[in-house]
Amino acid sequence: MGRGRYPARLKVTAPPPELAERYYRSWPAYALYHTPERFPLLSADLFGRSAPLTLEFGCATGEYLCALAAAQPEACFVGVDIVAKPLYRAVERAAALNLANILFIHADARLLYQRIPDAALATIILHFPPPLLRNRQRNQLLVSPQMLACAARVLVPGGYLSFLTDHPDLFALMQELLPNFPTLRARPASPSELAVFESHYHRRWAVRGREINGLRIERVSAG
């Protein structure tokens, strides 16, 4: 999900039909709410094969996810963002790399939490989500009990949530919420451990001297 004016400055257009068919989906909130069965989030349904599936919440222009997909052709990758414009750039990236294992979905991540089947994901990526500091925006936070409940349910045992943030209050909120989910075990992780490479936002905040904190939040077996 974009922060600041970066997404608004992107000079992109909607992908042509052949690229949209290959890389882009738009899942409207109304349809997601009323007919969730139309929107399966499984690798077999989205890619026609069973493979480990990684989902990135707030993928923006897909820079990071495309790098993962290029490095791991045997796995499948889905990026979700609530803003369409950055996803158009993500489609351009995927097409330039001729990736066959990635898809971008324009949707509200909060409406997807209950739509993902149990144990469907190998990895969830949540890197540099916006802090949304205004009180009226608090219900839009991606760091929330609802998101962690989703992670606890949809990650396979041994799967993990990769969390990076430059915002200390957001990091503290994640640490505050995690004890409520006993099947999620977190340990501090350096950005170099969690990130294959530095994405746009990673570079942006690092250059500004902001401290970047990370957690590897693993799904463990109950009991």
C-alpha cells in the first residue's frame, strides 16, 4: 500500500486485456462480501497447479514480490493492494520479467481475511504498511487482531509472516498483539534476513535514517 504521494505520481494506465488476463484481478468489496465463493485464494485455482503460495498485503508496485517470484519459479505469489494504480506498474514489472507464477489483486485486504482457506499460505509478507495515525483511520490498519487471526489460521505449520516497519509505534503494536495468538511465535529478525533485497520503501526509509525493525512470525503447531 502506498505511503505519501508516491502512488499518485505514477504515470501508468490500466493494463491491456491480454496482460490483465494474465496478471491482474479486481475483486470488488460488494462481491467479496456477498459472493466470497467466486474468489478462491488457492494456488490450484489461481495458477492451475498446487504449489507453495505467498501472499503480500499492501504490495504496491510489486517490486519486492516480482523479485521473489523470479527467484522461486516453483512457488506461486499473489500481491494485494487496495489502490489500483500501483498494481498497474506491478503488472508491467511481471510482464517485463515474463513471470508465470505471480498475480496481483485489487481488493481490500481486510475483506480477504475470512476468504482465505485454512493452511493455504506458506508465507505472508507485510513490509512497511502505512501507520494511518489519524483516529478515523485506525480501523484501516493492516496490523490488527483480524490480520493476525487470519495468519494463525491460513499459514501452514512452519509457515511465517514476514513483518518489516520503519514506524516504532506500529512495531510496538504488533508486539502488543502477538501474545493473544499462541500459535504464532515471533522472533526479531534483521531486515537483511527478511528481505531478499531492498524495495522502494525499504530504500526510502533507510536513506532517511529511519530505524527499520523486523519480526519473523512463525505458525507453530497447537499444543
